[in-house]
Amino acid sequence: MKIKYILTLLLIIVLALVIAFKKDALNFKSYDDSYDQLVKGLYFGMDKQDFFSHCWDLNQKGETHHGTIDNNVMYVDSINFDPKVIVNFYPEFLDDKISKLPMSFYFHGWAPWNKNLLSQDSLSLQVMKLMEAKYGEGFEKRTAPNGRPFHIKFAGPLMIRVYNDIDEMIVKADISHKYYQGE
């Protein structure tokens, strides 16, 4: 009787693991490897030292500069945005590999006296358009515990979030990769 109970329990556990594995495998089936490419030649899993060397090379070519926010890398994007936008980024690392890329966006010509012309909401729409072009449509609008709205999408092992910062000129996005998060 006791053996029958243990075997039944083991069978249920194995069945649950098989179902979980199949579900995870289905999520990765539609995964596009190009999603690992981030911005300016960066990619998930890039070594920290390679990141520094790569950014140094980009800086020497004039493609990036020291960021305007914290210690970020900055570039001006006039291809994906109209009017042009300043993009600041600095990845998070786990085991010295890029695991997440937080980004901040703001209009190049933003000032308190023209915030109606260069609003955070219009920038947010453009950032969403950029993310949808890369990761596909289907972002869900949700509400954070603090009551602020954000957009989120899961694409295979990626989680992409876009949200308005508390600073009225900035829109933020972050892209994280489940594999490099240690999960």
C-alpha cells in the first residue's frame, strides 16, 4: 500500500515536470535569436570586459558618448525617432555577462517651456513603436503596485517593459533575458 502511494506520487511529479518542460519548450520554439541583439552591437551574454572595449571603440568612432544620466553610455537616435531622441543605457551584469539592459529616452530638444510639443506621452508612443518593431506587437498594459501604468511583453525568454519615468521628460525601457538572470 505504501509503495503504491509512493509510485503514484512519483508519477504525478514526473507528469508535472513533463508538462512544465513542454510548456517551456513551446515558449522557446517561437524565440528569434535576433532578440539577443540589443543596441549598438551589444548582446545578451556579452562579457563585461567586451562591453567596455566595444563601448570604447564606439566612443572613439563618435557613435556614443558619456551619458547624460548617471554613468550611462549615450547616443542620439534620429533614425527611429522624430524629432531625435537621446538614449542612455548601461547594462546589468550577472556573472560578468549582460543580463538586462535598462534604457532611458528623452527628446533632444526637450525643455520645460516646450513640454507640450515634446511630451512624455508622444515619446512613449515612439518607444513602444520601436520595441514593437523589434519584438513584435502584443504588449500588455498593466498597472504597477505604485499605481503607474507600464507596458510589458514576454518573447520567449525575454521580458520587455516600457514605462514613463517620474521625471516628465523621460521614458524608460528595460529588456531582460531569463537565461542570463540566473532563473
